[in-house]
Amino acid sequence: MSRTSGLHSALKAHLKRTLRQGRGAISGAAARIMTHTSRGPRFYGAFMTREAALAAMPEDRRAGYDDETIADVSFEQMCERMPWDYPIIFWLDRVLSGLPDPPSDDAATRPSVGQRDERVAVIDAGGHLGTKYIAFSDVLDLTRLTWTVHDLPGITRAAERAQAEGRIPAAISFEPEAASLPPADILLASGLLQYLDRPFAEFVAGLHKRPRYILLNKVALRDGPTTFTIERIGQGRVPYQIRDKTAWHQEINEMGYEIVDQWRIPGLGHVITTHPALGMSESRGYMLKLK
């Protein structure tokens, strides 16, 4: 065998090993080059940490959602109910009815969350312009809830301006500072976790009290180590987290919550174009209850 053919065989073998190990076909350097292109795959690059994903993006491409100029993008579409909203609606209705709790000896005298005189408090984390409140308003009695949206300052400024113009229900409150959020019975986070810039357990621990119930939707998961990729959004780029499903379930348990229900959301999985060997992610929703 010639040296050239031997080198070719060695390179092929190395590439196959790399793909099997899930490290992808394109290096981090190539991923950095791709951030300069206006047209490219939606997801590219695979990194162990959010910081590494950020470092692979030029500063002028690092987009964020803290921008009131983009708040109205797809607003009407986001106010429509989607198939994956219905498990959330189902569990909100059960909480309001006081049904998630098992019967007990004093069930007749002990008021449940949805049966107390005061209204049920909801924090809608990453709730944008209150789009879930609007989407759920004609199928749930939301007068039984107080609904506070927690989002970035730019988004909340745009929301309050739209609210003053009458485009958003006055019943929704907006609060950009986590420390200023009121205590809540229910934490709702739909599509937030892949963009959250801190561990979810840390976010929950920072609230005034741990919510009795947590409703999550569109959580990106995979069978394997947690991976951060780069998502292209127009001309901008953002880190996108795909969690290790086993470690995620362990995190939920260590937070002091139990999984009451979970559901898979078909059609919302993603393949990282530059790292297809990592496989397709899956999207899940959860109903969690404080132990």
C-alpha cells in the first residue's frame, strides 16, 4: 500500500470514528465561518457549554430576544392555539378544579389550589406579549387566575406599550425582574428552557417561593450528553440547549418535584445540520408537582 492510499484510509477511519462519537462532520472553526453567512442551516455547531457556543459567534451576529423591535414578529400566529398547547390547557383546568391532589381524610375541609377564595397565581416565564393567555382565553376561565408574564426588559416594554394601545388584555401583568415577581402557585414555561441562560433549578430557586405546580412545554431533549448548538434567527444567532433527558429527569427530582405527566411533541425535533450523527432531538412537555 502506498503512503498516499494509507493516509487516505487513515483519514476515512478517523472520520468514521468522529461521526460515531457524535462530534460531527464540521469543526468548531467551520461553524464559526458559517455564522457569517446570511443563508445557512437553522442549527449548526455542537458545544459542551453555552459559553462555548457564544464564543463561536461573532459579536455582531449574537442576537437576543431583549429587543422591543422584534416583539411583534409573528404575534398573531403566536396567539393561536397549537396542538401542543392542549396538555397545558388540560392541566391548568385540573389545577383550577383542584383535581391533581389525591383524596385524603380531610379533603372535604381542606381547600385545594383552585377552590380557595383567592385567585390562582401564574407566572408565565418567557411569555412574550402574553400570547398564551390570549390563546387560552376562550377555553379557560382566566378570571380565576392572576397572570404575570416574566420576560426580558425589551419585550416587556413593547408589551406594556401594546397593552396601553388596547392590543393586549389589561388583565396581564408584565415583570422583567425575577426578584420582583409575585409568589405563584403555577410556573408556566413554554419554549423557554432551550434559551434560558442559567440552570432551570437556579431559576426556580430564585423565585420568592417554589411554585406548587410547574407546566413546561417544548423542552428540547436527547439521549446523550447535553449539547448546545447555534440557532440561526434571521441575521442573528442564539445558543440553543438540547438537554440530556436522563440528567434532566434527575434534575427535576433533585429540585423536589415529581413528574405527574409528560408528553412527546411530534414534529418539533431537530437535527444539527453539521452534526447529524448526534441524532434528532425530541420535544417534550411536563406537568410537575412539588413533593
